[in-house]
Amino acid sequence: MDMKILVVGGGGREHAIARALSCNSGVKLYTAMARHNPGIASLSEGVLLEKETNVRAVADFAKKSDVDFAIIGPEAPLEAGIADTLQEQGVPCVGPTRMAARLETDKAFCRTMMEKHGIAGCPHYRVFQDPGEACEYIDAYDGDLVVKPIGLTGGKGVKVMGEQVDSEGAKKYARTLHGGVVLEERLIGEEFTLQAFVDGNHLVPMPLVQDHKRAYEGDTGPNTGGMGTYSLEDHLLPFVTPSDYRDALEIMRNAVAAMIAEGQPYRGILYGQFMNTRDGPKVVEFNSRFGDPEAMNVLSLIRSDFAEVLCRIIDGTLSPAHVDFAKQATVCKYLVPQGYPDAPVAGASIEVGDYGDALLYYANVGEKDGKLTTLTSRTMAFVGLGDSLEEAETKAEKAAAAVKGGVWYRHDIGKTSLLDRRIAHMKGIR
């Protein structure tokens, strides 16, 4: 069956979405993205270069291209109401409405919703509209807190006491957050990501993934958008017990049920970022779309007809029988510009070498005189697949090492030595 699908977004996550859809026969892709992504463009019948938050222009492009439906990659256009606008134009959308996307875009809504509906895994929190009152709470609190803006932060707007800032630094940061402040207890443990397809009622999980936010080897340095990720061949993680997994999945299901009760059914991709603590999984945050890099891990593994999965999300007929992932491990390594994340150097040339049977996903690249160049965000990622973590890491490392130019990456992502440290850390907590 021929099908026209609009992909909104132009990063590594969207390249993974586009590639997965292009593997389905009869699919024609159209793309709306703020900046040209050569990997996505090469898979597309038509491209609109436009800010993804210009929802009217994107909707006009969707109608002009006569697409059957759209899938939304980034969070910003969801906050801008792109799903609502497309649906008003008669274009179904894999992505929540603006009100349902508040699970990600409004951290105060997310926490109060969890508390109201008695959803497990909610850390102790307080919401402040007045930064001064937030500072008073920081002074009075016995322990470390996490300071979050209420709105979107691009994955970089959270400050953790005892890790990134002291109490004075926390207060200084809180004073800059005039749109509201959420203060939460600092969670200690190991983070993991559980993503799921959601059709409003039914939730089908994807393989567990672990992200690495810290810039430098050994999980040191400033936080980033994510330097790389890995998943294992059994789709689980060794520091997440079967009961931990069941608890996390139940939290996700209860969040979907709560959104129905709120009158805002959730359709699209639901991303649960969990901290596995001494007391089990706690919700660090929900995201209303695929993670980046996590999308590259799971979509590199999907064996189902991805277009059919998305159609069933729209129709409300999704079940586990429709979703299948290869039983392989994945390792994703992100290449980033020199100086990233604090002072990224744009304009440096990049030459991609022989990357074997790893998968290449372009993220944020420019072109000059027919050659690729760095921009100021993450550049490209390689995903290695294998029957073991070691095999997947070897493929990803070989591919990343073959790139020449003004980029660098973390060599340790996907190494068993790093995973062993995570396992030992979790054992020490429990």
C-alpha cells in the first residue's frame, strides 16, 4: 500500500525515524525541518526548510503534499500545538496534542498530575512561581535538591545540588527562572530510559536504553544533550530487576490512564526517564517524543512494519503483536564539535570514513564547498548492532574512529567496563 508520511524535525532522532520508515515498501517521505539534514533529505520526496514551530507553514506543506499522516520528532513543535493544527487540517498525527504534551513541556503539570492520580515513582517536589520563595525553601531544606525550570530546557536546564552546584549556586540559578521553579529531591541511583508506543489507551514498550549525559569519559564534565547510548540483546539492563521493570511499565500505563481521566488522551511516543533507586524506579521526567539518541537504538532494531505501527497508534488499534524488535545489542556514539558543549566550534570540515555495517545518522551538519562541516550542536551518530554488547561497541567505535575533522566523541560508551561500574553502583545503593 502506497503511503505518504510527513516527518517533522531534522536531527539524528528524525533521521532514525525516516530511515525506519524508508525500510517499508510503498512509503514516500516528506520532511519539514529547520535546517537541511543530508541523510533525511536523501530519503525524502519533498522537503520544507522551515522552523518546525511554524506550525501553520508545516500544516500547509502537509496538505500540499497530500500526506496520509505526520510523525513529530522534537518537543518544541508539540508545545506549539503542531498536532492540533495538523488535525484541524485533516492530517492525523503521531504526537500528542499541546495539552497532552504538557507531560514534558510543563514540569509542574507533570508532578501535580502524578500526585493527583496517586501514580508511584513521583519524587518529593515543590512548585514555586516566586524565585525568592524557592530560595527560602533551598535554605530550609536538609539535603540536596534538583532545580528545574517549569518549561522546556533542551535537556540542559536542570541543576543538581551536590553534583553541579552548591546551595548558593542553586539559589543563583533559581533566581533566573522567572517562568517558575520546580524543586525536587535529588534521586540517587542509575538512570534508564523506557520508551513506548501509545495509541491513547494501549501502551507497547520498546527495549530499555541507557543514555550518557556527561560530556567526558568516565561520566565527568558538564551535561549535554546525550553523548551516546546502549541497549542489550535481551532488551533489559542488568541493574534493572524484573520487578523494577514491571514497576516502571506500570507507572507509564498509569500515566496514560491519568491523561484519559484528565480529558487529554495521549497518542504518540511516551518516553519515561527513570532513576532506579534503593526504593525502586522514580520518574526523573516524561518526554512526549522519542529520545535523542535513544530513538537511534530502538529504531535500528525494529523489525515490524514501522508505518503500520504508526497507523495503529492513530487508529487506536495497537497491540504488542504488532511490534517486534531484533534481539540484538546496540551502541550509539555521538560525534560532537570540538569545544562542545560549552564552546562548540562551527565550520570545521568533516570527512566520513568507512563505517562498515554500522548505521550513520546525521544530526547537525552544515555543507561548504561540497563538504560536510560542524555546526554548534551534536554532529552525527553511529549505531553498531551485534549479538553482544562487545560486538555492537566494536562496530560503533570503528565507525566513529574513521571520521576525520573537527569532531570528538566518548570512546567509553558501550564498553563493558563502564557497564560493570553501573552494576556495582546499583549494588552498592541496594
